[in-house]
Amino acid sequence: MNKGYDLLRQEGLLRLGRKSGAVVRRDAGSGPPDPAWARDWTGRLRTLLAEAAAQGMPATDIVGECEAALSDFAFPAAVAEAWNGSGSPP
């Protein structure tokens, strides 16, 4: 359990304190992510997309899988409205 908390703390999602315990630092309504985190995430995303393309998955199927995955998450109202205006999830 401690390892899980430590990983979440390292990613900036939890703040661990002796008195307060584990407190969530970020959620979907916390505003834009840290630019360094966004760059790292983009690199990981590109790796996954490259794997799908290398396996011969059509771009339309890749996008469909991404949209299906996004639909499983809850987004703040402002983000949901922006996506719905573009005709895409969440």
C-alpha cells in the first residue's frame, strides 16, 4: 500500500502529511497540468500510438479506441462542454 501512495505522490496526485494523512492534490477540475508532466505524457501517448500503427491498426480504429476510453472518465463541466461543442467525447 505504501508503494502505491508513494507512486501517486511522485506523480503529484497526492500530498502525504503526518497529521493530515493522504490528501488528493489534483483532479480533473484542478486546472491545466504542469507543462513538464504534459510533455512526458505526450511522449508516452506517442509511444502507444506508434505501437498501434506498427501493428497495422487503422487510424480510425485508434481514434475510436481513444474516444471509447475517454468516455469512461468523468470530466469537469467546462471540459465536457468544450468537447461536446466539437462533437467529441467526453
